[in-house]
Amino acid sequence: MHPVEKIIRGFANVVTFIAGVSLLLMMTQTVVDVMLNNFMGAPIEGNLEIISVYHMVLVVFLPLAYVELRHEHINADLFVRMMPPTAQRIIYVFGCVVSCCFFGVLGWQTLLDAISSYQIKEVIMGSIYVEVWPSKFSLPIGFLAILLVLLLHIWKALTDPGFEPVPENPEAEGI
């Protein structure tokens, strides 16, 4: 495995791990909130805001790169699979280039939004004030991660004749 590929895979794994930890924290926080509300009549202040601003954003945007790394995003390739392998590869590379443009623009704009949010120390008001700006940085990080994976896939599609952009067989993983 090429060192650049190791770095990109490592980055995708790290941000996915962070999303997994956030998912566990979200579940724990929800259970604790329900228990406190039912048994003590005192829910966690700002629980809904914290979950929706922090945990959900991390859980949705950080694993995008890992899903792309495993080729598990939804594909509609019924007609493409009927084409010759060279045409399939050209279409795949074209799709990755378009996706790179899309995620590059999203990443850039969300970075600008996150910086702006940081500069004004943006908060939302619910039952408590919750600072929003830290969570806004997870979007450009997630978009950067998927952009790097897409660039890796373009490079592999152009240089590795054995590259197959299909999900692994679940039976090969022992599932």
C-alpha cells in the first residue's frame, strides 16, 4: 500500500472513529436524560440542542469518507455495468471528478461559514445557550476527508488495472 493511501485511510478511519464515539455519547446522553427526567424530574438542560448541534452533525458528516473508501455509497450502475471495462472506468473517474468538485465547493464554503461562526462566537438559544461554532468545523473536515478518498480512487482507477470500485463481499469479511 502506498504511503499516501495509508495516510488517507488513516484519516478516514480516525474521523469515523470520532463519529462512532459521538454516537455512543449521544446514546448515553439520551438514556441519562430520560432517566433523570423520569426518576428525578430534572432532565439535562439543553440536551436536545447539544445532541442536534454536536452529535448528529459528527455522526452524519464525518463517516462520509469511510463509506466512500469502502465503495458503499448508493450507485445506480445498471447500464454502466453493461459497458466495456474501459468505458466503465472512464465513467467512474468522471463521476469522481464531479464529486471532487462538489465536495470541494462544499468544503470551502463550510470552512468559510465555520470561520465566520467562530469569529462571532455563534450560539443558539434553547433552554440554555449552546455554542454552535465548534461543531461547524466538522463539516469541512468531513468534506476534506471524502475529497481525499475520491482523489485516491481517481489515482487508483488511472494507475491500477486491478482496481474495482465495488463494495467488498460481506462473506469475505466474515459477516
